[in-house]
Amino acid sequence: MHSRALSVSPAPAVAVRATDIVKRYGGVTALNGVSLTVTEGEVFGIIGPNGAGKSTLFDILCGITKPTSGAIEVLGRDVGHMAPHAVARTGVARTFQRTAVFADATVFENLRYGRHASFRHGVLGRIVGSSSCRADEQAFQERAREVLALTGLDGDRDRRAGVLAYGVQRRLAVGVALMADPKILFLDEPAAGMNGRETADFIALIRAVAPGRTILIVEHDMAVIRELCGRALVVVDGRPVVIDEPQHVLRHPEVITAYLGADDE
Amino acid sequence: MQPSSTSAAVLAAEPARDGVPAPAMRPGPTSLSIWLLLGAAIAAIAAFGFAVSDPFIVTLAGYTCAFALFALSINIMLGGIGEVPLGQCVFFGIGAYGVGIGMVKLGLPFELSVAAALVISVAAAAALGALTLRLTGAYFSIVSWGLSGVAMVAATNLESLTGGPLGLFGFSALSVGPVLLTDPQSYFFVTASLLVAAVLFLVAVRRSPFGAAMESVRQNRHLAQSVGVDVTRVRLKAFMLSAPLAALGGALCVPYTQIVTPEVFSVANTVDGLLMVLLGGSQLIVGPVIGAVIFSIIPHFLELDPNVRILIFSSAIIAIMMFAPGGLHQLAVALRQRLRRDGHA
């Protein structure tokens, strides 16, 4: 099946494909038949009112939550039954809405923790200073310098992450995710709680890291979706409503109804 | 402050105030300062061992080093992955009974008994960890505490193997090669050397990717998972690393106690070790060693009644949790910073 798909499809490679995802928690259906295909290099938004199932969908797409039924393919691999850390090692990174950073560690240590999957040496290698230990360390230092520059965190290198301003923590969260040089970046409500200035900085950061990557964003802030995303999916009550360009999506009658709550009884 | 909280004790042990810098935030010591500290430690050990003539004090110092190994083991769990391992005395007891059963029942030499106990402790940690480390926080603590109770009941009732409530005693030659552990000075040098070796090993662990993974799991397990850390595996490996250290501590206490009874499985042993960790600071690798020294030397010089000792240490722990949640060394760090600030002013 795999080889056939390769031989007949001249279309751009698929980064994330979800087919008919259903998720039930006991008697509650959180997601009911969501399908989407995100091609490589796309910046894709997922929007919807509170409780619509965005976060559940997001957790399923990046392998943390397992769906009740349906298939998820990330970078050509079926991740439906893979452990979350194993999914992360296929080139997928994510940020969290809350608990976004390692709060007790310095900015630089945060980046080191983010590099975990790329380290090859063990405790013995560390003791004897093996060649793989030195190579790992050198590669880490180089990557950390790039990421510090990219995220504008050079001056905060040795500060404890927990005391940084909120917007700065968010940039660090992206920095941690970038340490593994992921092919796909999932951002969970990155602009929630940010002020206008912080949001603008954040949009600029994501624009800078987007080339060569696929990015999926769950977001309430429509400005972020409009600025960054080529397409967006609207989820309402666990159902997919529409997938389209942001300006069209935001004019969709059901989206307006869902957001303004016109039908509330 | 930390949403993925583990337990009240751990939260309290973490330096959470913004004003006081977390010990974990300071960059790790350089290799040079580690060698200097190592030299100082060796000099101090040699000076103490040769200069102090009171055999009781020297033996107590040896015992303190042995118990400090146990405290280090506890801190792999507490300072390492943020769990309070109340049942860690199981491995302490495996070490002690390893020596007891190996020497008294099987007639093995001390070294071989200890080696067997270490292997058994790792295997036990693998089995127990696979079952109990799915739990976190208070749930893990309580279940591991329960396991220590099971171990104590087993030790009390398996009389043919453990000697029952009376325990095992009458050891022949407690020696490591030609070094007789019943000689106070030799006992101290052996336990102190092993303690230094253990600390050096833990320094290497902390600076390795595995150490970084443990720290990331302690601070934010969900984020750690999302950067590719196999959280379950890291926790199990930490447990399996902590077990032989506890067993070594338990085994090296036998030359001091000269008897192994079911009491080695008492959770009171773990609590003593935990107090040492909290006294010295869970985020400092030698914190548990500092705590062990304070914990055993001070009561001796104050000639405290055991009950009064509990009262004083309990009060001390409360005071430390309130004023220096990172351990006593945090006071020194804060003092140094204040002096420096005043110097600039």
C-alpha cells in the first residue's frame, strides 16, 4: 500500500493525515468523524469554540491521546499505536498551552532537555569523554546558539525559565521544540494570554521558523490564524465544519453562529 | 507553581521562590572545581581517619558514610525524578540481609555476599518498579511504603532463611580482601572511599543525557515526553540505579550493627534518609552527605535522648522547609549573595 501510494501520487507529500477520527470519553463523544490532510510545508490552523474538541484533536494528531477509532498518519507512519515519546522521535515537536517550559531550569538547560532525542552517548561516555560525547555536545552547542538567536533569547541564556515574562516563556517553548529540528511543529494556543506586542513578536518568530517545516496551530486568536495559516479547520461540537482559507472560514455561517452563540437556548 | 506536582514534600523541597535562586539553575560545577573538591574530600577523609583516635567516633563516621550512601539512593528518586520513595528501605534491607544470609547461612565471603545483594537489588527494583512506577506522587510513596511492610513481615516469618525476629548475627570475617571491617579505621576508609566513588559517579550521571532526562522528567514530564524522553523508562532506570546504592549502604551498615533484623525494612530508616536529603538539599549532589553528617554527628555531641532527637529534627525540618526549602546549603548561597550585594552597594 505504501509503495503504491508513492508510485502514483505526484501530489505534494502528506505531513499529517487523519481519517475519520472518533474519540469518546465514556458516553461523551469529543470528536465525531474528523478527517484532514496537511501537506508538507503548510501552516494549518485548527479553530473552534471552547469545548469543541480542538485540544483533543490536537493531542491525537501528535500522538499523546489515542483515538477510539480512525487512523492517523504522520510523515507516512501510522502513529495510532505509537508511544508519545516515539512519535516525538519521528520528527514531531509540540508546545503546550500550560506548563510550556521546564520552569526550574535555565533557558540554556531547557534547550539541552529539548535536545534529548539527539544525544547518543551514555553515562560511561560522559565519564571517559568519548568521541560521541564530544560530538553530541558540539552539535548541541551549535544548535543552541542558532535557536537562541532565532528566538531572541540570547540575553536570557542563564535565567531561570520560571521567572521569565509570559511571552518570553512562549518563545522559549518554541525554542525547546526547535532543538530537535522537527519536520512538524504543533503549537497549542501559543498566543493565549499574550499582549498585542507579544503576539506580533510571536507571529514573526513562527514566520521565521516556518520555511521547511509543517506547522499546525490550535488558536483562539483569529489574528494569529489569519496572519500565519494558509488553511484552517473549524471544529464545532466535535464535528468538522469547514476547511478553507482563513478569510473564508471566518465568514462561514456556522462558524459565526458557533462563535456568537446565536442559537444558544 | 508546578502544575505537574508530585507531593507536598517534593514541592516543599523545591526552591520555588523567585527571589532565591534555585540551585538547579546555576551552571554545573566545572571539571576543575570537581577535582579540587575531590582532593579536599580525600584530604579530609585521610586527616579524619588518621587524626581521630576515639574508635567509637571513627566507627560512627564509617556508619555515617554507609548511611549517606542510602541517602544518596533516596535522592536519586527525590532530587532526580521527584518521587518520595518511602519503600527505599526494601533495598537497604536487601543489602543487609544479603550480607546476613550470604555469610551466616551460606558461608560466603563478605564481598561476594555484597555483590549478590547488589545484583538482587537491581532485579528487585526492575520488578517492583515495573509495577509501582506507573504511580506517581503520594500514590507511589504509599505503595512503596506498603512493600517495605511486606518485606518486614517476610523477614520476620521466613525463619529458616532470615533467622526470624531475632535476626542474623555471629559474623565471622567481615572484611574486604585483607581489610578488616571490624577495625574502626579500616571500616571508615572503606565506607568513605565508596561514598566518594558514588558521589563521583552521580556527578557523571547528572551531567550525562540520562541525568538531563531525569531532570526534565522531574520538572515537567509531559514536556519531557514531547521532546522524545521515554518517561517510563527513565523513571525505571533511575529506580534501578538507586537500588544498588541503597543495598550497598545497607550492607556496609552490618559491620557497625553486627546484626541484621527485620527492623532494617522499617520505614523509619527511609525517613532518616529523607531527613538527611532535606537537611542537605535535594538538588545538590553532596546534599545527602552533608545531611548525613549533621544527622549523626550532632546528636552524638549533644548526647540527645532518642525521643528528644526526633523532636529536634522534626522542628529543624519544619524550619528548613520554611526558610531554606533547598536545604541548608541554600542559606550559605543566600548569605554569599547578600555579602556580595552589600559589597557592591
